[in-house]
Amino acid sequence: MQQVTKSDRAIPAKRASPLRGVLPSRQEIVLLVLLIGLMILAGSLSPTFLAPNAQMGLSTHVWELALLAIPMTLIIVTAGIDLSVGSTMALCAVVFGLCFQAHMPLALAGALTLATGAAAGALNGFFITRVRVHPLIVTLATLAAYRGVAEGLSLGRPVSGFPESFTWLGQGTVLGIPIPGLIFGVAVIAVGLIAARTPLGLWLSAIGYNETASLYSGIAVARIKMWLYTLSGTTAGLAALLFVARRNTAKADIGTGMELAVITAVVLGGTSIFGGRGRLFGTVLGVLLIHETREFVSWQWNRDELNLIVIGLLLILSVLADSLLTPKSRR
């Protein structure tokens, strides 16, 4: 029988369950300080930016990014990645638009949209876990493939004119809280509790830290990865529904570049791009910092290309910081 060397053993429980942490980490404290500093700077340069009405209007743009960041955190903790989330969003939006044009009941159209996202994610998971292709290669391929299918199905034409009963999902509020914000709140709390109260957080970190040792420990690595990528695709379907409801249009170019913003927010929040370490609270802070930075740049200069530069710089800085904090043996 093959022996398990010391380097192949699973990490100790105290190091293997960062998803269970309660107190803010040093990186999360730094993010809080940066976020507060950004708000102070933005308020001093443009006082109307911090006005409640302005912030409420800007907050409607953040929820798709925030939702996608939840499963992305779990995937990156396992040393995986999903570059196809933006294209999956586009594919799901087009499917919903076609269902609407076919006069399908909205509930059934929504269910088929979520099923499309789940199938897209499961296909990623199949190639990663069964065919054993690296997640980067698989999701890079499906990034292009799903976008191409979306373009082909839609013929480049958007669908609009959705009823108010549907657009309320993306534009309505309950007690002043946007509906997408409530959905995100329920989702992040549910996932956080599952990670904290079940062995899931330990398993995810163990897989990311050492997949071979996790297999020897009896962890169902392939099954967990399959569920994670399926969850990511399903969440992309939900994000597509919220986007279509908010913008009242379904088209094949939505979600372009979304994967970069999501990954940047997750890594900026303290999740190691090398796997084994990550926290949902840090991801939430990363999402807020990315969002407020992008909105401030747009508010102050109204130039979309500057936002791309900012996202690129933040991603480089966050990966560099992660490299400095991660031992060479883990890279």
C-alpha cells in the first residue's frame, strides 16, 4: 500500500477551516480602512456621491457581482477557478429572453434559465472532475463557447418589454432594501452558516491545501467540485435574471468582463488564489471596495476604460500580496 508522506497529509483543523472564522482578519481590517478612506476621499471630492439617494442608486449595480462572488470564493478555496461566469450569465439571459418571446410563463422561463446555468456549471465540473482537465483551461474554453452560443441564439438582437411583475425582482425594494440585496443577504448567510456549522469549510480548505491528502482522508473531492461548479452556474443564472429584471433587457453581451471583477473581489478579500484559505466576510468587503472604486471613477471621470485599468491594477496587487503571504511550497 502506498504510504502517505508528511507533505501529503491534510492540514490540521485549525489551519484548514478559515471559512469558519468570526473575528476579522488583518487583511479584512485593512480592507475596511481602505473602504472608509475611499468613502472619505470620494465625499471630499464630490459630496453628492455619499448622498443616500446616490448610494441607493449605485447599489443596484453591485448585486450580480456580489452573488457570483459567493460560489467563486468556495471554488478558489479549493484551488479552482471559474472564468465562465460572465458568459454563463449571458447565455442564461438569452435563454430567458427567448422563453419570454415564446410566451412561456415567467415562472417556467425562470426555472429553465436556472437549469441552463446549472447545466453550464455541471459541464464545467464534468470536464474538471471526470476528464481531469485543469479548471483554468476548461472555463477559459467555456467562457468563449457559452458566449458564442448566446450570440448565436440571440442573433445579436436584445429582448425587452418584460412585465412589471418581473422587473420588480430587480428594481423593487422591501423596507427600503433592494430585492437583489435581500437575495444576496440570504445567500451569503446561508452559505456562511453551512461552511461554519458543517464540515464543508474544513473539506474545501483541505482540498485546496492538498487534494491528494484529502482523497486519502476520505473526502469526496470530485463530488464536492462538481457541486461547486454547478452552484456557480446556477448562481450565474440567478444573476442573469436579476440583471434582466433591473435593466429590462436580455442580450448576449451582458456579463462581459464580470469574471475579472469577481475574481479580483474574492482575492482582494483574502482568499488565496493558490487555494486552502478564504473567508466570505473578506469577499463581501472585496466586493464593496471594487464596487465603490468603480462607481467613484465613473462618477468623477465618466470613463469606462479607467474602470478596466483599476480592476487590472487591483487584481495584480491582490495576487502579489497573496504570493507574498503564501509559502513558496504552496505556490
